[in-house]
Amino acid sequence: MALDLDWVAAVQANTSAIERRAATLPGRRSVKKDFQAAWLCKAISLIDLTTLAGDDTEGRVKRLCAKARQPVRAELLEKLGMTGLTTGAVCVYHDMVEAAVRALEGTHIPVAAVSTGFPAGLSPYKLRLAEIGESVKAGAREIDIVISRRHVLTGDWQALYDEMQEMRAACGQAHVKAILATGELGTLRNVARASLVCMMAGADFIKTSTGKEGVNATLPVSLTMIRCIRDYMDRTGVKVGYKPAGGIAKAKDALVYLSLMKDELGHPWLQPDLFRFGASSLLGDIERQLEHHLTGHYSAANRHAMG
């Protein structure tokens, strides 16, 4: 849609109220036994299994893709009645896209590529757009782009809109997730306005963080962004997805985020096309919890390695 600056300017964020609401979330929902196992299996199906390290190799990516195809040991999935469960996607740097696509051949699991000068987004603009095209050409079906934080911090919403719109166009048929790097935006009001502008410009998902900032996904930020998604849907009829990323490492954290999505946006946002976790170590903890559910014992973390 066209940029509506009046709508953007009208967006406010009551920080104290948001923080109070977020503080109540971990204690408001408690699921146990079979119900907890079911929710944790749902969480696995929503994970973008991620490796974004400088020492990534094709071998590491292949092992990660094997984990995405078989996220929990086969005998555990059989006992749970969840044979065939996979993660939502595999997320890698551009150089590893082809290796990931080959490793996931024959599955429905998409490859997501971080792009546009990730994580800072400060490389030359033409190169950022070209990087999107190269990742799509290599087989990435989802592109996680980073916005220019300076546009938000200076209130240049037109520049942010134009940037996001061009990146959306460069992605073609691939889904685009706009990473706001919320830990660097200063205020929740900035987070809300940046979320709205990116949705107006065509983002399929809005995402909290690169995972490289000092502060990544938090419940107050998530509540702010989710309310913007709801407002945008109410006004336009368009559903935009949400991806918290960075710092979500425990199964109990995943349950809190799932309950938040269920409360605020409803069942459609508990599906992979509208909700993802950006995570790696989260899967290992969920697998440990599922084994505990079945056996009554916690196993060592090395029994649930990523590859």
C-alpha cells in the first residue's frame, strides 16, 4: 500500500503499560504433560533452524539440514505420534544457500538467506539489492533483510518505505522478512512505527533482531510488534507474519511466545506461514523436554546435538 504518514505519526506506545503486560505473560499460561508436549512439537515446526557463524562450512550446514529433517530422535517422535515432524526452515548466509538447498532436496523445508549486508546493513545499497537477487537465484525461498536503522532513528519514514519496497521487489516470489534490529531503535514507539512502515511497503514478516545486537527478542518488543500486526490486519485485511529471533533458547520461552501469539492474534499465527522462531539451541532444549515427558528423566545435552 502507499505510505500513510498520518497513520505512522499517530502510532504511540505506552511503554509502562506494555512492560506491565509483558511481565505477566510467563505466569499466565501453564500447560503440562501431553498438552505441553503437543505445544513443544508445534514450536519445532515453527523454528527457522539457524547457523550464522563466521566459521560455517558446508559440512556444518549439511548436518544442520539433517537436523531440520529429523529434529527429534526417531523413536521419540514415534512414541509421540509425530513421525514426519520437521522444522519450519533452515536459515544461513548467502554462501551456504546452495549447500542447504542440496541437503534439503526432496523435502518441503525452505531455505532462508540473511541478506542486505547482514547484520549491520551498511554495505553499498546496490550491492545489498544484488545480494538478494543472488540468494534467490541460488534457491533461497525466503530472504531475511535488515533495514537501515538510521532511517528509524532520524524519523525518515519515506526513506525506510522506499528501501523496504525496493527490497520487496528484489525478492520476487521469495518471502521477505524485515529485520528491525529492535535493540538498536531506541524506543518502543520507534519499533511500532518501523513495523508499520515495513508492512506498508510489503514485508511478509517483521522480525525482531539479527541475533547479533546486545538486546534481541524481548516480550515488550514482541507485544508491540504483534499489536501493530493486528492493527494492520484490521485496517487492510492483510496478514503479516512475525519472527522473534535471538535469545530464545529454552522450551519454556517458546511456550510463552506461543501463548502470546494465541492470545493476541489467534490460531492462524500458530502456523509456519505466519510465525517463526529464529533459533538454534532452542531445538536441543525442546528435544530434552520431550524425552523427559516420555521417560521421566532428563538426558545430557550432548544426546541432542545439532548435527
